[in-house]
Amino acid sequence: MSDMKKAMERLREGLPAKGWTITSYGPDRSPSKSLELTAVSPKKFSVSIRLLDRTRRPRPGAPSMIYVDLTSECFQVPKNKTADKY
């Protein structure tokens, strides 16, 4: 198992201990079937983590990468407060 796959496995095992809920884990819908992990946090965050494995990528010699897309709920300044205090 490659180091990148091991890293994805550690994320799958470790995120729940930090309060995250894994909503999906497995191959995505792309032709290369990249390994993807999706999780949500009770603190209004969601994350999609994808392993772009060089052995499955169309460009020869392209390095393997882990792509992380983190999304958060929009922040709103509380009433009677100003944004410069945050």
C-alpha cells in the first residue's frame, strides 16, 4: 500500500476521534476511480479529500497528490458587533 493510501486510511480512522462524521469513503465517479473521503463536522465544516494516484492518472509521470476541499458555513457578524473585532 502506498504512503498516500496509508494517509487516506489514517484520515478515515482519525477524523471521527476529532468529532468528524465520515459520510462516504471509496472510489469517486471519475474514470480513474480516485479514492475519496467526505466528512462533516458539527462545527459547520465539511471536507472532501481525494487521492489523485499517479498510477491511475492519465499523464505519465504526474505525481500522486492528496486534494483537500474544505467548506465552512458563512460567517455573520453578530448584531451590535463589528467585523474588525474578529
